[in-house]
Amino acid sequence: MKYKLFCKNCNNTFDSWFSSSNEFDKLQKLKLLSCHLCESLEVEKTLMTPNIVNQTNKIKKEKSETEKIKKIKRKIKEYQNFIKNNFEYVGDKFAYEARSIHYNKKMNKKGIYGNASPQEVDDLKNEGIVTDVIPWINDIEN
């Protein structure tokens, strides 16, 4: 059983597990329960609310989480569409193109987006080239 315990000495509350209610009582009588902050033996059980999970609540929670995931995916797709419409795709040449723009002051009508390894992104950052990594959802994943 999990109990929420309260220390009368320092007002600390904490959780602890016991095999039964009787075990808690036995340990308390033997003065084997102490507060982990102040080491006081004045520790008592507080009222606990049961954590009841029924099938209806579980389904509602799962549905809510699914809706949150769908909302996040929709927002990512909005960002992707904005990027596709306003930036030039350079594929796996992203690091090369980013350096060309940065060092050669290459003028592009559009910004760029593409693929880069974590090492390439780290190298660009170390060179003072600002990049952002965003999640990307392929159309087949929707």
C-alpha cells in the first residue's frame, strides 16, 4: 500500500510503500519510521485519495492524448507547408549551402531548408552559422 506520510516536526509530506496497513502501524510502534529530511520519528499517515482507474476514464485519457497528438501533427504540417512555400529545398547539401551563404555572402531570394546530420548541425553552430532543427513528418506517416 502506498501512503502519504506527514512529519509533524518539519511539515514535510512524502510517499512510502508498505505491504499492508498493519505493517505501517507495526513500524510506527517500533519507532522505525522517520522523516527523511529531519529524521524525526513524529511521522503519521495522512488522508489518501484512491487512484481508481476504470475503463471509461482510461478510454477518455487515451482519446485526449490521441487528440493532442493529432493537434501537434497538424501544427507541424502547417509549419512544413510554410517552409515548403517560402524556402528553397537543398536536400542533403544543407551544410554546404549554409556555409556558402554565410562565408561567401551568397544572396538567395529565399532561405534554405534541407537535411543535415547532428554532427553537421553542431559544426555549423560552432562556426557561428545559425540553424534550427524542426520535426518533419513525411506524408506517408500521416
